[in-house]
Amino acid sequence: MFSAGLCLRVEQVWVQCASVRLHGELCVPDAVPAPAVLICHGMDVRGFHGLGIYSRLADEACKAGFVCFVFDFRGVGGSMGVFDYGLGEQEDLKCALNYLASRPEVVPNSVFVVGHSLGGAVSLYGLQGETRVLGLVLWSTPKNHDYNVKKFIRRTHGTLGLFAFQLFSRLDRVFNSSRLYKLEVYGIDLRSRDVRGKLMKLDECEAASKLHGIPLLIIIGRSDVIVGVDEAEEVYRSANEPKALVVIESADHTYRGKEPELIAKTLDWIEALAPRKS
């Protein structure tokens, strides 16, 4: 493991991504150049401030000697633009990666990516063909969003709620039915037409099967009712080697109370793959 260090500074950053400006925070350790960690949050209107685990990971990774960048996807947190159900966010990831990799404090071609939930799905798609990334960590990432969305609606709205979603998502193609059917997830008002036409098209197992040359660590909580262990196991089976699967006992979707264990397992895996400091 890297020796413990200090975060020399934290910078508030704006990254231009086509017509969208993305907000983020860059944490720089006291010894550079260094490998880097890019952190992609899950679905939340507050962006990476929605859960303290993202900034906590950035801080711990920075103290371990990594340059860290945590940012808000479009339309949430401090970023501009409109939430795009996992599609435009793939471009956000690429822009954030380009920015981080361009920093003089970062060792060339030595970036690790950590994606939580939808952030993990976006990472699986956005890193296809990428050669600058040494490893990808998925926290609580679904096997595919068609299955996951239906499971979520059935759990929160019942079978009739799922039927209503399927009906109104079709009607929503003709006229805006959002006033008749409301679907909100972590503060984001979702339009049923776009949930069906965009979000539910994401197939994480398929994306994992096409991801080559990037080692993969999949972490899931045993008590996660949003993304189950069975989904993590399917992503694992679909992925190419090298890969690993870790189940954290009693952890839910946000790893509440299990943050130290989650961060430790994530950083232990990353540090094992990171280039050694000279």
C-alpha cells in the first residue's frame, strides 16, 4: 500500500463538455505526479453531495497518494444542462476523464474509475475502448435497467403502479402525461417516456461483456434492495477477466454504516494495481 500522506489542496473545477459545464472537486496529494481516481456518483439531484461516501472516498484516496476528481453529472448538483437518463452522462464521463488525464499532477495512462449505481452503468458504457484506465470499480450497479426499473416500480408502487407506468410511458410518446403519472427518484422528476426510451435501454451485462483490457471489481451490499446480489453476480459472469466480486454483509444500496469497509476494499484493490512510486 502507498504510505499515508496529505491532500495538498482541493480545487473547485468547471469542465466544459460540449454545451454543458460540469462542476467538480479535484483533490491533489502532497506527492505528484501520481495515479488518479475518478468518482462517478449515482442518481441523485444533489449530485456527488447526495452521499458523503463520494467525498469521503476522494479524501481517503488522496491521503493514500492519488489525485482524485469527483464531479456532478449534467443537470444535477452544481452542473449545468439537463439530466439525460444515462446517455448524455456517458459523454460527461469522457469529458471528466479527459480533464483528469490532462492534469500535470497525474501519471499518464494511470486513472482508476469508481462508479456507483447509475454511475457504474455510465462507466461501463463510457469506458469502452479506453486505454488510459487501469481499473474500474462498480458499486451496486444493476444487471440491466429494464429489469431494475421494473423491480423498483413494483417495490415502491406495486403491480398496479408498474402497469400504470407501462401505460403512461407509451402515452407519453404522444402527449406529455407527466402530470398524470409522477415518478421521482432521489429528487429527480423522471419523465416516463424517457425512462422507457433511454434509461431502460441500458444493459450493464452486455456492456460488461464488451469491456476489454480494464480489470473490474464489483462490490454489492448483501442487504441492497435496489440492486440485488443476484444482479451483481450476473454482471460478474458477463464480465471479462480479470475481475472480482465482493459482497459486503449487511450493507444497503448507500452502504450506510459500512462506508469504512467499502472504502477499504475499494482502495486495497486499486492500490494493488496502481503503478509503484519511484
